[in-house]
Amino acid sequence: MNAPLRLTNLCKQYGGTLVVDGLDLELEAGRCHGLLGPNGAGKTTTLRLALGLIGADAGTVELLGHPMPADAALARRKVGVVPQVDSLDPDFTVRENLHTYGRYFGMKGAEIEARIPDLLDFSGLNGKADAPILTLSGGMKRRLTLARALVNDPDLVFLDEPTTGLDPQARHLIWQGLRRLIARGKTLLLTTHFMDEAERLCDVISVIDHGRVIVRGSPRELIASNIEPHVVEIYGDGLAEWKACASDFCRRCEQAGETLFCYTEAPERVVAELATRPGLRYLHRPANLEDVFLKLTGRDLRD
Amino acid sequence: MIDFAWYPVWRRNFLVWKKLAGPSLLGNLADPMLYMLGLGYGLGRLLPAVEGVPYLNFLAAGTLAYSVMNSATFETLYSAFSRMHVQKTWDAILNTPLTLKDVMLGELMWATSKSLLSGIAILLVIAVLGLYADFALLLALLPVAVLTGFCFAGMGLAINAVSPNYDFFLYYFTLAITPMVLLGGVFYPPSALPDWLAAIAAWLPLTHAVELARPLVLGRIPDGIGLHVFMLLAYGVVGFWAALALTRKRLLR
């Protein structure tokens, strides 16, 4: 089957700065894809290029088999978008929001009405059909935004930081929804700053920085091939002395503030040595996607 | 083929308006009515006949043009800005198969519709108070309201496109709308102005709207219809064209 989205050697510059710089990305149908990167790495620009909202300076975009942005209107008929910023219509109820949005896809009133029970059920908004938007919680609004993106029964759904600002309960509800979408065979492209979210949901992750994909693979592959399997986080009195001889016990160390991150294949040795230094406190855990992300994109703040 | 892709955008605005139609209509009517009745009766008592009719009758057409202009202007400045910048409604729509042109055509049509509504409201008052000479010519004010609404909707959308915030609109009111209200022949015949001011007034779109509306209220066919229609269309078309280009630069960069 054809890739739902194929970006080839994509470039886009603003004021002389290459925001997207030779980016290649190809999605597999029916899978959840993660697009990770620090602020300013080019994620949002990439999504806007993919949707045909802006044109590329070089390279090609093919969305659901259509060349973009030439066939943008046609391609977007089968695409859903959950934007980062809330854009629900505050003057409308839940049902009216779905109706109005469906009309933008050329759907008829009866056609939209028939989909509403399923959409409300899917987003856990049963009984809220006639609730004004102003009465909804942040989590409910996000779920409605997700339901709105599904009103046209899309094949491909773009989700730009879908759980930012939500409490854990609300995040878990969104995740359940996304898993059900994947089970229904939809293709998802998700950007997020939450590595646990990407690790839980995504089949394939592309880490982008400075406008290009720097690594791509499943969460497990990325961890296995980019980083040591264990991390010991160490802090407390005597950190400087420990750091001086740390290379005897672990392969790689990184200091961030008052904490030293030791990456190693043999955590037992590190832990045994730490037991002899009572001033130091530590946390031993398996390496995760966040460690990979920080290793690849650095610990510096991006604004 | 005529493209109606903008219709769902128009419809969205209509449905929101419908929820608050009562207060909105009242707002549309109250302000121009107060001007027309207050000045018409109050000043009218002090004035001899203006262009051969009581001042209130003279003022009726000006009020209609002024009210239609205001409707389209407020809709494309404050309301459209809320949708574009604050509520992100336009961004949401742009993720669907609709394009920026569809969104802005929908806004243009909607603002024009609101102008027509204002025009109809004033027209009813003119009819009820018997301020007209010929009913058939009075009905010809409806296309004038549409044309004037289109003109100011196009211009308003262009201002909206470059506005960083709501406060910016004050410049447009101070530098464009207020001068037009005072110089465009709403309150007195343009012939009352010194030549140099009349020459400036002749370039203002509101002047042309009044030049079309006043004779129709007073029972005459306007002179120079072609020029007036052309000027209103030109301001509207150029405004909308600029609005589209500037908004594209603003939202789809």
C-alpha cells in the first residue's frame, strides 16, 4: 500500500534560516508515528508543509497519494487534525461544533448527525452533546477536538501535542482513544514533548533536530541502538570525587545541574561502589526514550 | 462555474449570530435611529427645507449608508479579528478542505449580509415614518446596501489582516471612518463643502453610497450611477484582494 504521507528532501527557510533542511519522512499505513524534537526543531513547520498550508522551498510532499500543496483541498478530505491550540467554537455546543466542522468537509447534516453518537462515545462525551463549550473541562475540550478531527472519518490523523496541559487522568483517556484509532486501522502522526507518551503509543519514532530526521525506529530499537541499557542518577555530597573516578565504573557520564547521569551496561558495579559512599544518593532505572532524546539533541534549553 | 465553497463559513457565522440575533438587531438599529431621529427632529426644527425636503427626510438616506457601512466595518474588524486571531476559528477551518480564499469569501459574504440586514432595518423605519417619495425606488436601496456592505467588508478585511490587536482599529476609525461620516454627505449636501474639501470627499467610498441612496429615498433616479457603482466596487475589490494577500502572508507563511 502507498505511504499515507511521504516527505522527500523537504526544505523551508524563513529569513535565511533553514527551518526544515532536507527532511525525509515516510509513514506506514495503520501505524502510529511519533515526531519528536526540541522547540524550534521544525516539527510544526513540517506538519504545516505536510498539510499543504505552506509550500516548500524544495522537495516534495505527497499526502494520501496527492501532490501538495497543489491538491491540498482534495487530500485534506481524508485527513484529521488535532491542533496544538484550542480552536473549538466557544459560541456553540458540543453537537454544534461537530456539525459545523463536518460542513467544512462538504458533509450533509444527516450524515454528520449519524456519526455524532459514535464520536461522542469514542471521546467519552456521552450526555454532553448539548453542553456549551464553556462548561467543558480542559480534558473534555481536547477529547472533543479529537472527535472533531474524526468527523470526516479520516485515514490519517495529525496530532500536534494532543495532551499538553492535561492532568494524568485526562492524558490516559486520550491515549485510550488513540489506541482505539490505531486498532481501527488509522494512521497517526503525533508530535509530543512527553517521551513516555511517544514510548507508549508510537510504533515508529522519528527524532528531528535542525530541520532533519536524525534517527528513526521503534522506541525499543532507538533505546537499544543509541544508549546504554541502564542509568544511575547520582546526587548529594561527594559528587565531585565520584565524578573523578566514575569512568572506572560506567561507560558514559553527563552532569546536569547537581545530578550526574551514569550510563552503563553493568549497573551492579556502580551500585556496589555507591554503597561505599554514604553521602551520595542515587536512583537506578532502565534507560528510556528521554535519555535517547537528550543524548541526541543535547541538554541545552531551546527557546 | 460559481464556487460555493465559502458557504459553510458564512453558515457558521450565521448560526452564531442567530443565537444572539435579538440584541444584535437592536444594536444595529438603535445607534442609527438615535442619530436619525435626534438630529432629524432636533436640528430639523431649526433648518429650512434641505434640497427641498424636511431635514429628517434628507437625513434618512445618509443614515442608511452610514449604518450599512458600520455593520460591515464592525463585522470585519472586531468580529473577524476574534475569529482569526483570538478563537483561531480560521486556523481550524484551514485544516479542512477549505482554503483561505473560501474562509475570507465567507467572511466577506457574511459581513455583506449583515449590512443588508441593517439596510433592511433602516428601510423599514423609513417606510413606516413615510420618509420616502416612491416605494419602488425605495426598494432599489437594497442593492445599494449590498454594494456598500461589500465595499466596506473588503476594506475592513484588509485592515483586519494587518492588525496586531483590537486597539489598532481605532486608527481606521479615526483616519477613515469618521472623516467619511463627516465629509461623505451623510448630514448635509456635499455642495455645502468648500471646493478643496469636496474634492477630497469625492474620493471617499461613503460619498458614493450616499449619492446613490439619497435620490432613491427622495424619489429620483441617481445621477452618475456608473461612477458610484464603479467606485464602491473598486474599493471593495481592491480591499478584498489586498486582504487576501495580506492574510495569506500573516497566516500561511
